[in-house]
Amino acid sequence: MRDSGKVLTELRKQAQNPNYKFNRIYRILCNPDIYVKAYSNIYGNNGSSTSGTDNETADGFSEKKIYQLIESIKDESYQPKPARRTYIPKKNGKVRPLGIPSFIDRLLQEVCRMILESIYEPMFSDNSHGFRPNRSCHTALKQIRNTFRGANWFIEGDIKGCFDNISHQKLIEILRKKIADERFIRLMWKFLKAGYMENWKYNNTYSGTPQGGIISPILANMYMNELDKYVENVIKKELTQFNIGEAKHNKIHNPEYLELTHKMAALKKKIEKLDENDSKRQEYISEYKSIKKYRYTIPAQLGLKGYKNLQYVRYADDFIIAVLGSKEDCSNIRKKLSEFLSEELKLELSEEKTLITHSRKRARFLNYQIQVRENYKVFEDKNGIKRRVGNLGIVLYMPHDVVIDYITKKKVVEDVNADHWRGKARPYLQVISDLEIITTYNAEIRGLYNYYAMAENVCDQMDMVYHVMEYSCLKTLAGKHKTSVSKIKTRYRIGDEWGVRYNTSKEIGKIRYFYNQGFKMNKTPNKDSSFDNTANTAMYAGRTELEQRMMAHKCELCGKENVKFHIHHIHKVKDLKGKESWERLMIERNRKTLVLCEECHKKVHAQ
């Protein structure tokens, strides 16, 4: 049994060669160690406690099940079960379908995902940010802010039902470019054609990636990588001849700026000729300073003759292109993109939603507004001489309609259309403790702020959210205790702030304040919170704590050694009552899992 980390690292090294084809990757699926790693990756996900069509969850995962799965892999008898279809609400009030695979299918998908990520991650574009290791919405926005400067136009890309319309045939064709192992290819076909159950009726899947499947994001990125390569290698270089010449040449100078410069030069000569006591000299100096001050406010150049530039960023199925060129260039790019998506990827570009927006207006991407703003900064150098730096920089904004939608969804105002918003209580929260109520509001405020921390106007927009949420929280507490808002605030006031005192098993007199950390623009949001939740194959060297516990083959309840492990998995530690010894052990260790022998696991469920 080979160490799975080393196997994946080896795959990644081989993938560095663009001409290398993988012939023997199916055999990796017969390595028990990689399933241990896969389980450690997914057991903590919320979906691990949700059952598929076979009613199985992360609880009860065992060494025996690993070897049963491997046997079905070896003789290719493995067949994924149809996903259980459910529906989740969308922001626009509609619902979208979600497939819930069986846990064993999710486990095998995670193994395949790790393999595919090791192979394809090195070849993915730097302009792609969705569901990739160490990348997120914030890294995409950061790239936009750093590279889209000086653009004239934005193209906001919109693909109709992208992930639901991915061609299975085309996806397999893309897989075969790098993978020559037909057994692995047949397994991918099985995942794609597994279908779904809705109202106990089986439905085939003819296109799209497996809904709710762990493997879906990497498959979608492999598919959309074809678009990335087309934009970078064809659109950018061949069709429009972008990025040709040098930016510093063929500058178009501003005539007004040149005229003012000549006037200043003439005035300077006059000043030098006159005596210091001459009244006319002071008039010339005053005029010189006035012209110089005004000149700081206008651009020295109006553009670059004959120079074009194109920048591109994609997150999942959303993409945006910045163009230093003409509107005609943008129309041609949109047309070529539409043709490529239709002919090569069997997808449809929405003509009405793929907008061409002037850079001085605000385009939309990842629910941020993006604009090029002309900004000239005047500073003094080390010699005390004033200098100016011109900057056609990118500015990110938090849209006001986001605030409207948020407070409407949360139902925290009486009338969102009123001139002055008045917060209202949320009665459904009154059944939980005061501490939990404040914690809920804090989490909601913090979540919204963390996402829009890169916006220049985040302080103003979040201040509106904060005041409404605070009053709503106070009214919720007042309704629970059948008193007034003012009395609640007096009861919970602590200095200049307010909050709830509570005790823990380790500490007495702790305070949970209502959100008091303020709001400020942050150009580099916290990496730990902004990255997408995907594993990083570059860091597969060591084992996780859970992997070590599983590979120890020791029951954590009775202490027996050299036993085949069974995993007892729960949804939340806080739901445990502590009546049984295994409950107290999980509470003490603050763990959602126990590694048990088969006998102990049966006893736990019997209790």
C-alpha cells in the first residue's frame, strides 16, 4: 500500500510535462490509503450527514467498505447510484436543483477529484479562479484591480445554463487528451450518466456535470479551460492583434496640457529676467502657480495610438474581459466567443446578457461593481519638488442593490421602500437563547462584510446594514422578553457597547458583544476565509490527525489494537447530551468522529 500523498505528488510532477499522457491511473483507485485520505477530506462537510438514495452517511464508514469498493473497482462492476434530487432557494426567489449522491459515491468521487486535480491543476490558466486551490472570488477581484487599469471597455460574459449543458462527449474528448487509461474513462462515463431520483422516479442525465457531485467543479474547470486557452492564445494574439507594440511609444498627447506647459515655460523666462522687487514679477509668479495647479488636474496623454491590450479573468462560468481598444473590437470579440462556445463547447453565449460596458461606467462581476477611475496624485519627492502620478486605476464597489436584497431576504426592515428604514423583529429567532440571537446577527454582518471588504464604499454600505441589523436584533430580544428596545439596551449595556454575558466549562463571565469591529476597506482580505474549500495537492505530504487515528487501527473507546476501523460520525458535537461514555469522550475531545472497532460501533448505535 503506497502513501497516497506521494502518489498524488508524483502525478503532479508528471503533469508538468505538457506532452505527457497518463496510461495507468485506474490502478490508483485500488490503493486503500487514498480512500482514508479522501474520507479525511470530506467527513467534515455538511453533506456528510445527508443521505443519498441508499440512506447511508459518513457514519459507519469502515475498512471493510473500502475493500468492498476496491473489489468492485477491480472487476469494473461498480455502478454509482442515482443522486437524490432536492431543491434549494436562489437569491431571485426561484429554486435550483441539487443532487445528493450516496456517501460511497461521494468518497470515490473525492478520490477521482484528487487524481484529476493533480493532473490538470498545473495546466490550468492563471486567469481561472473558481474552485481551485488557493484561489477564490477575492483572488479574481485582486487580479482585476491589478491588471485591468487603463481599459476603455468591459465585456461581461454570460453563458446560458453552463454547467447543466456541458457536453458529455466533448468532456470525454478533453479527458482523452491527457488520459489514455480507458478504464478510468469508463468510470467517468458512469458518473456522468448516473442520473437522479426525483419523487422516486429515475431520470437520465444527457448533459451537464453531476449535480452536487464532488467531482463536478474539477470537471467544469477542465471544460472551461478550453475557453481560457481560446481567449489567451487566439482572441488575444491572432484575431485582434492585441498587446502588439510598446505602450511607451505612439503616445497621444493632450493639446491643452501641452499649451499650459508652453505658457509656464514662457512665464518662467519672464520671471527670471525681472528684478525680485518688480511688482510685475509677483503677478507672473502668481499666474505661473495658478496654471501649474490647474495642470495637475488634467491628463498629459489621451491614449496610445495603435496600441491595444486585452485582459481576461474567469470564475467558474462567469468571465469578464477588459479591452484597451474600440467598441468595435469588443463586438468582434463577443462574436468570436459566441462562435467558439457554440461550435467547440456546445454552449450558448447570452447575447442580451453579455454586455459591452464603457470603463467609466460600472460593470458587474462576482456581484461587485467595477470601474476605471481617473485619479491624479500630487506628491513631493526627496528634493521637495512636487510631482504627479497619473493613474487610470480600477475601483471596486459594493452595489447598493446588494444591501437592499440582503435586508429584504433577512426580513429585518418593516418597509424597504421607505425613505427611512426601520428595523423589525425576527420572531422565528425568539425560540433560541439571547447569546445565540446575537451570535446569529454577528455572523450575518461579518459574512457580508468579509465578502465586500475590497470595495471602496464598503464602510458606507455596511453602516446602513449595521444600524438596521442592530435595531432588528434589539427588537427581536425585546419581543422575546416582552419589553421595550430601550430596556433591552439598558439591560445588556456594557460600557459604551452592549452584549450578553455567558459562561463556558472553562471560563466564567465571558461577553459576546454585538458586532463592534467596524468596517474599513481591505485590499487584501483574510486568505484563510476567502479561499474556496478545495484541497491543495501541493500540500499532500503529511497525514491529517484523522488519517493517523484511522491508520493506528486502535479502538478509541475500548482500547483494542490491531482492529479494522469503523467510524462513528455525528453532525454536531453540541447536540450530544453526555449521558453515555462515548458521548462524553466526543465532547471532551470536541470531535465529530470516533475511530472504533466493529463491536463498539454496534454498541454505540444500540445505545
